[in-house]
Amino acid sequence: MIKLLRMAVFLLVLSAEVYLIVALGDRFNPANHFSYFTVLSNVFVGVVALLGVFSPVSAQIRGAAVLYMTTTGIVYALLLRGVDVQTPAYANWVLHVVVPILVVVEWLLAPERTTRAWIWLAFPLAYLTYTLVRGPIVDWYPYPFLDPRQHGYGEVLLSCVFVAVIIAALAYAVSWIGTKLAQRSSAVLSHNQGQ
């Protein structure tokens, strides 16, 4: 069941990415495409899911994947739903909604103990730095809430703080829930073996 779910995640990410690239055609810009947090987190999750079909993946890596996809889903729902980010409908739905839900379900069905969840925050911080440094150079930003050209850096800062609070809370939640569920599963297994 878990391996099938992981394979489904991989195939959905792959299909959405291929569809997106084909649908955009000449408008496809690889540098900009791989500057979206959504794309990077989905590609990461797709690789982690595929690896998990064939061999165990560390709990820390899986936890990070869950955090990034949950962030993708929540930020999309709160800040980007209805905003034209030039993503074809199928890819938009799969990458922002379907895959985040499936990744959370997979984590709940196969939870693991994790430690040092704060390490997971390094990637979003590096991504933010990259985006804000690259943006003025190429005159392009992947998301409206990171674009200072209309409302200035003050509004971008507020958006970043808002998203940072969400990501930090989610990192704690993913780690705590995974650890608690893993402990419960372990206790049930021990109890059953003792009978």
C-alpha cells in the first residue's frame, strides 16, 4: 500500500512536470521554471517517493519532503489560489493540491521519529535568499508576494515573516506528529508481540 502510494506520488509529479513543459512549449524557461518553490519541492518529493519504493529513505529526508509539500499546499491555498502563476490547470492542481495531500497521507500511514526539525528550514531560507538576489538581476519573481516592484520590500518582508511562521509551525507539527504516531505504532506492535 505505502509503496503504491509512493509510486503514485512519483508518477503524478512526473506527469505534471512533463505536461507543464509540453503545454508551455516555446514559453518554457528552464531557469525560471526551476526557480519556483513548488517545482523544487515537488521534484524533491518525487525523487524521495521513488527511492522509497525500492529502499528505506531516512526519516529526516522524508520529514523534510513532507514539510516542503505541506508548505506548498498551504501557501498556495492562502496566498496563490486564484492568482495567475502561468501554470496549466492539470499541473497546477497536481503540484499544489493532489501531491501535497498524498504526501501528508503517506506520512500519517508510515510515520517516523525525527529529530532536529529546524534543519529542514535551511532549504526555504536558501530559496528565499536566492529568489530575492536573483529577482532584481533578471527582473522576474516567481510569486507575487515575493515581488517588491509593486508594493516595496516592506510588504515582501511581511509576507516572508508570515510564511516563515507557517513553515516553522509546520516543521514542528510534522516532526511531533510523526514521532507520536511512530511511538504509538511501536507500542502497539510490542504489545501484540508480547501476547
